[in-house]
Amino acid sequence: MSSSKEGSYVWYASYGSNLSRDRFLCYIRGGHPKGSEKREVGCRDTSLPIAEGTHIMPYPLYFAKESRRWQKQGVAFIGLSKDEQFHTYSRKYLITEEQFMDVVKQENNGAELHIDLDEVIESGYKTLRDSWYGTILFLGEEDGYPIVTFTADWNLDVPFHTPSKEYLSMIIHGLKTTLSLENKEILDYLITKPGIDGHYTTASLEKIMEEV
């Protein structure tokens, strides 16, 4: 990241499987997340986040593509058009800029991406690579640190694809542990999302929640 200083921090806000802290720490320390079909290499700096919390994004959540990590089924993305009618839950981790860069690299299958954080903040988002998670999105600031995440630049103009039970289990685990949501709240949150709507029933989602 240009303009970054050693020891500079950002909030990384996750709305997908990294809602689960256990899963996210595999990106920090390396390891094989439960349910995933890929072992993560981890960051150069394996220090734990220095703070964590909840962040609600006014961007639409949807599921698309076919991930080799997650049973060749859909994974989470958010659209790039801000709209206050949407409330997408995320867990934010305060990590170094270097760690964030390494997380983005892992999400892009090891590709080296040059991230100019100042440019991202100024423009709102910046597409660095035509890839699933090659667009960095600025979400605001908290405690003097920028809040950032990554998504694709399709902005919902992509066929939706159903996520796997294993992937949804990670998201549900995160929603329970991060936001302390009850099963009914989680059901109401997920059942209408593109990629889930019409593919999972109330009963099938409830069964997954009971097992998490």
C-alpha cells in the first residue's frame, strides 16, 4: 500500500465466512478452516487483531460464483451501490495495513496487488484486479482508522449461485458469536438474500443453525 507506514492499522470488515473469528484467524496465522477445501498460508505478521467489533454496511449482500474453497458453490459478495435500506452485518478486525494486504492476496489466490489506500478512500472504491475480491471498498472510519473491505466490481450484474451448507455454517457461526443474533433473526436475515432465496427453505436453514 502506498502511503502506508509501518504499524499503520485498518479495520477489515468481513461480511462472509470471515464473520467467524476462527475462520479469519486462518488468514492471519495459516491453517485449514473447518468446512473449507483449502489450507490458507496466513500473513507475514501473524499477530492477532488488536481490536474487534461489529459494523453494519449499507450495501446489498448476495451469493455468486462457484468457489473451490467451498464445495464449488456460491460465496458472499456485496454490491458497490450504497443504499441505506440494506443492512449487511460484518465483523471488523483492526489489523495492520500489511496484514490486510496479505488477506487480500490470499483472497485473490496469491496475486500481488498494489493497494493505494489514500486513493481508495478518496474514490470510495478501487478495482485493482478483475477478480472475485479485487475491488477494495472504503466504508468510513472509526477511532481514526479507515474501515475497508473487498468485493467484486459486478455490482449484482452476475448470476447468483447457492452457497454450500459448510459456507453458510461459517456465516451463521459468525452472526451468532459476533452479533449474538438469535436463530429467528439469522433466518430473517439470510432467507431473502440472492443466491439463498428460492434455494434454501426455512426448514433447511433452521437445520443448519441447529448444528452450528
